[in-house]
Amino acid sequence: MSQSDEKFMQMALKLARRGIGSVEPNPAVGCLIVKQDKVIARGWHKKFGGPHAEINALENCKKNASNPQGAVMYVTLEPCCHHGKTGPCTDQIIKAKLAKVIIAANDPSPHAAGRGIELLRNSGIEVQLGLCRDRAERLNAPFIKFTTTENPWIILKWAQSIDSKLAYADSTEDRWISNEKSRKDAHKLRRRVQAILVGVNTVIADDPLLTPRPPAGKNPARIVLDTNLRTPLDSKLIATAKKTPVIIVTSPQTVQEKPELAEKITGKGAELLTVPAAQDKCSLDALLEHLSKRTFQQVLVEGGPQTITSFLKQNLANEIVIYIAPKILAARGKADLSEQMHKLHGSLNFNHVEIKSLGGDVRISAILK
């Protein structure tokens, strides 16, 4: 394949990224239609349940009064050939009489897995696969992991000072360590996921709402690790449980010992999920198994030092996103993450590290090896 092919696929990948935060748990897909080395149409998957990238690109052809017959389509993921929330993209591609379809990566879903490619080839369309595959698979790593293993993609996210403090010691101080741009970026991250998880200490200390702002089309569930049922009944989470799901993860023993409290929590609309616990800690493996059965593809962990390091200790995390503010809090800070990190066994190594400046703050994101 030529340099121009790679250039057009890079453009399609850039289009695909526009869908992140709106299409999940579907993959983010971008599509470009090119004729005589000129782009005649663009499309991307814009929202969950809406038309796929290929359909949007073909519609863009109509809008531009461009004829896609004999053109080349660049698409970042194998076109679907099944009936779901929308019809098969392959049918429309064949109907448009495209000459060639260049695909970055396979769709590993059971209803796809090469069937879309086979259908296009059997219809006389030339298909080339694998251009920019690594970038396309990295873009949809959570979708691919869940599709192939049925295990959720776990993102650990926190904001800290340069000296690893996650909060101010004095509650009269500014509540936020990170700046407004970082917080806005973090809300985009929340819109990607199907659940946001914290420990009960975070609920007690901060009384968070744990919803994306502005609201997503469908807000993620809020999950609290709470072995001993210490979540305050007057917390914002419990107060909004009937509007946006709240799952309190606790132990069977605690529910048996505190039946009245458990009944009050469920009476306010929250769900109690019991999993085995040891040493006052709920089993994360059992929790993730339960979440996978409920098709929670991506889970964002926003807990404090203990919750974050629990996931790292057990090798359950896939991605980290850290917002570092240009501050040294010293004695004015608390929740020192470095103290917990010292308890980890061995070092952590990362791939695909990205560093971005956000108005003075720095965001570091990376995939764990």
C-alpha cells in the first residue's frame, strides 16, 4: 500500500476519535471515501445506536453530490454484516459499487470476525486489511478486550500534586488539586465508561456525585467498595440513586449483621451487591466477574490511594490517566499515593505513553504492559 493510502487511513483514524465518549460500548470508527486521490466524503460513528461510520460517509457523498461508484473506502474497523441497532454496512457498501475497501483492523465480535470482509470480496469488491492496524486496535482496545475475553477494561484515574498528594489536608482549602481544564478532560473520560468506581473513604471525605458533566446520553453506574456499609444515607450518591444507578459492593456477612441498614440503602434506590471479602476488603475478582456479566465494558476507578493500589497489586488495571498539578503540598496535603505504591511488588511498565499539557497541569496516560 502507498503513502497516500496511509495518509487517508490516518485521516480516518482521526475521524474515529471524534466518537470517543459518545459511542461506547460500541467501537469508535472513522471512514473516508476517496476517488481519483481526492476525498469525496467523510463519516464517523457519532453516537451509540446511531448510523455507523460507513453509512455516515455514504450519506456525506449524497450531501456533496458525489458518486461513490468506483471509489476507495478507508475504514478503521471491519464493516458490520449483521442486523443490530442498524442494518448491515456491507449491504450499503455493495449497493454503492465501491471498487475497493481498505480496512485497518478486524472486528473480533462473534457476529463479525471476518464475515464482513468475506461478504465484500464475494461481491467483487477488492479488500485490503491491516493498514495502521496497531493504531486502530489501540483506539478500540477496551472494545477488543471485552469482545475477546469478556473482561472489563479498567482505567485508573487520579489527580495529584508533584509530591503525590491526592487531596488537601485542610477541608477549608481549595477542593481541587487539578485545574479546570483537567477536570473538563476528566469528565470526557467519564463519558467513555459504563461504570465509575470509588472506595467508601472517598464517598465519606468528598461526597462526590460521580456523573459526567455535561451529562452523557446514558450516565455510567456509580460503584462504591463498602465492605462494612459506611456509605452515608444522606450522601449525594444515595440521594440520586433512583435517577442514576448506584451499586454498593459489600460482604454477605455485613448484610446479615446490618439488615436494617441494608434495607434503608435499597429503599432509597441503591443496589446492594454482595461479594466475598477478606480482611475488610471486597474481592475485586468477584466484582469484575459480576460486572462482565452485566456487559460493563469499561470501568473507571477514581478511588483514593488504597483503592488504586489494590487494582495495581492484583494486576487488574489496563490503563492509567494521571493529572499532575504544578504544586507541592507537603504538610498541606494528604492521601499520599507514594506511600501505598511502596507496597507494590515489583515495578510497573507501560506502553503507548501520552503526555498532554492542560493549562499548566500535565496529563499522563498509558497502557499497562
